[in-house]
Amino acid sequence: MRDFGLDPAGIPALARRKDQVLAFVEIHIEQGPVLEANGLPVGIVAAIAGCTRLAVRLEGEAGHAGTVPMQGRRDALAGAAECALAVERLAAGRPGVLATVGQFAPEPGAINVIPGAVRFSVDARGAADPDRLALVADIEREVGAIARRRKLGVALDRTLDATACACTPWVMDRIEAAVKAEGIAPFRLVSGAGHDTMTMADLTDVGMLFVRCERGISHNPAEAITPQDAGIGARVLLRLLENFLKP
């Protein structure tokens, strides 16, 4: 930053106070397929899902794949696989929440060795914090039960607990008016991905506008939106700013 002519020590002076800000509005691709499925170029975000992340480690006993009988094995990978399926089952059985096992690391990771330990992650999300936290509690209980039944040691840590963020009603109404003025049917949806808006909500009232993206793909070379949808999003944002009135 200094090589670019900037002063890192001056960053704190740029902080805004609540009385200096009217509202915060963010425009972003949806990162999901909902707008595309509904044939709409833009949508109004009603809430951003909260997220809990777990780091789980199961400890079993390593052994030779050819000499240790199947009965009596303490296979950490088999236990972790059962846990992953339990995460999927628990999330699929209730509306409004999602859960994903995205990381899976067996140790020692050799083709002829029964895994003695496995590390895996759990990402649980939901727009309503009580629903998400209830899911997480059930996942923790189920992982513990699987570990006990399989005689595995278990260590489970919550590495992230971010609360859900509801967008401010009056800001959503202003965005909706701008969407209607462009001749587009207003549509409200929940963001399952986190955004800057969640942090800015501690400072001021917030709102978000989503722009349709192809097949809901993001953070990927295949991520794409059309110039037409980008233009609609820009015009909605312009209308919002030109007609912005705080209640």
C-alpha cells in the first residue's frame, strides 16, 4: 500500500459514524439459480443466511488393509463417511436450512492403510438463526453418537458462528419501487451466501439487489451474466439513488 502511495495508518480515520450514513445498498450476482428459474433479471434480497462452520476430527486406529479383520476395525474414514451422510439427511429433513461437508482429509491417506484419523468440515446455513442452530446441535449430537458406536475419538470445534442478517424493510421497499419502475415484476429472495451487507448492518440500514447469473454458478471460470441483465441492474440502482428518500 505504501508503494502505491497510500498510508495504512490513515485507515481508521476513514471510518463512518452512524449519523454520517443514510443506508448501505449492495448489488451482486445471485450466486444461485432462483432468479433464472423464475425468468427474472433482478431480485430484492430479503435476508442473508447465517452460517455455522464446524471442524471435526475423528480418531480411530490405523492398520494394514490386508491383515486387520473387518470385525473390530476402528476405521475413522468409514465413521466420517457415515457422519457426512448424517449431515445430508439432517439438513434434507427440514425446510429453510442447508448443510455441506466440503472438506475431507483422511490420515495417513495411503491406499493400503486403514485410516487412523479423518478431518472434515461442516457448513450449515439458514435464514432463521433458531433453525440453523437447531440443525447444528442435531449434527453435533449425531456425530458424537456415531463416534461412540464406532469406538472413535471425536473433537469438534465451531470455527464460525455468523448470525443471519435481515435487510431493512424500508430499504427493500425503495429497491422494489425502482425494480417496478423498470417494468420488472418484484421478487424477494434469501441469499444463502454471505455478503458485505451483513457487516454494514452493524452501522446502518441495509438492502441488496441480486442480478441473475447463468445456472447460479459463481467463483468459477464459468460464472456469467448477460450485458442486458447487468444494464438492468445498473438502471435499477440509478433509479434508487435518484429517488432515494429516507423515511
